[in-house]
Amino acid sequence: MPGIFLELELESACILESGVYRFSTNLTRSNTTTISPDNNLIYPRLILDHEREEVTVKVEAGLGSGWDLIIRLRYLKDWEGDWDHFMRQFHHVTGLPYESRKVRPDGEFLYWQYRPENNDKEQFIWSTKTQKGNGDYVLSLGKQHGAFFGSSEVKWSTRLVYKHPSADDLPTISSGKRDYGISTAAEGSGVWWERNIQWLVNLGLVHAGETEHTLYEQNRTFFSGGGGVSTSFNDDWTMSIQNLIASPRYHAPGLELKGMNQWQSILAVGVFYHLKDQSLMLAFTEDLFTNHSEDFSLIFSWKGQFGK
């Protein structure tokens, strides 16, 4: 459930010039299984087992005077899917943790939160039906700064980010509350290991609205950011490796649910094919730290830039 909050993506530190527009769309398919131990149901419990398809459309526009605006729209579908067997084999072969996949049957969708001390059944969430609808909308306003610590080789900028909720009745798709974020990004290039490398670092904070997901107490303010490097093989092909990190979004007891109360680290590896003013990307992600939430995603993306 950390994914229902605003996450500060690795946006370029270079702000679009006035009159320049950029459009991109992503198609993402992911699989998640999360189970907290029941401990005889003494403590709150969560089960989340689903696959997700997500279509994201992003529009960027240069506003002039070092400012630009990004609007991100999403449409999501959560359902039982058909990747369970493949994911179990993938984690078995690679040695990555898959404890929760050992006990959940294939081909079922379930989101269930349980509080044994709470008799108000209206606060329980139990969903087995497919959820689909518009995801939360995100607006991002960026400002380009001058030389980074006196170096004109490094670009840096700051972004103010706002997430508007889309649907209170879709608990795995929308938080139902407004989130706010601020981040600073820096990027540059250099020669590492005898290769030309481009690098990007993004550091930020998010203040999230208090949601109806009352299983665990929220950390209303948390860190969100990451970094990445890329290298070009020729004019047409580029490879990128990113790591997205975030501090815990919940106060979960002990090691009950590591995906809630520990730092998150998601590895993303992608390959870009460049056309004139356009690019295509194929990528995958894997959750590195969490022993109960083995998120795995495949991503296909198109990006085009227009204007002067």
C-alpha cells in the first residue's frame, strides 16, 4: 500500500524552454503479493495479492523564465491476473525472496485489512472484485537554477508537486487524500570506467494526507527520491539503471510487515531506442529490500518532444 501515496519520480533537472512541449505514455504491468503474519490474529493483519495494469500519460510544457509544468494522468486496473506461476518460478530461480508467494494460491485477487481490536466493520477493507479507474492526478511545477555550486557542467532544479485524489471507493488505486511534495534534482555527466556516463540524483520530501487505510499509523511526512546512471552504446541505443528509494510510510509493529515500516529500494533497468525527437523504452523493476512485497514490473514507454 505504500504505492498509493505520492512518489517523487526521477524527473530531469533540465527545465523545458518556453514553447517546447513533451508528451509521453507508459504501459506498466506489475505483480504484487504482500502478507503480514497473523500471529494468531493478535495484531492487525494485511493481505494484498494482485496484478496491475497502468497506463500513464504525461504532458510537459516550458513556461519560460526557467519554469515548466508537468501534468500526469493515470488509468489503473487491479485484478487477479495470470503471472503468479511465472513470478513464483522467477523468484525461485533468481534467489530473490518470495515467502508470501508460497502460501497464496494462484489466480485470486484479494485486499484485506483486519484490526482485531476494532469492532467497527465499516473501517475494514475487504475487496475481491476487480478494481479499475482513474489514478490520482499529479501536477509538478519546476524551476531551473543557476550553476550548481559554481559548476556550469551540472544542472539543477527544484519541483513543487501536488497529487489530487481520484476515487475514495478504490482503496488499492487511490489514497483518497491530497499529497504535497518538494524535491531538488541535479544531473551531469562524466567519464566512469572509461565510458561516458550521465547521472541524475533526486532528493525530496512528501507530506501525505491521512487515508482510510487505518491498519497501521501513517508517517505523514516521508523521504522520496533516488538516483540513476545511463550510458549510450551509439546514437540509437541507451541503457539506464535507476534506484528509487523511500522512507517508511507506516508505523508497523516490529518486522510484521517490512514493506510498511522499512526503507524501500526499487531497482529499475531500462533500454532506450532513440528516433528523431522521440524515444522508446523497455524496462523492468524489482523491489530489493522487502521480504513480503516482491513487486515486479514490466514497462513500455514512448516519449516525443515538439516545438522549437
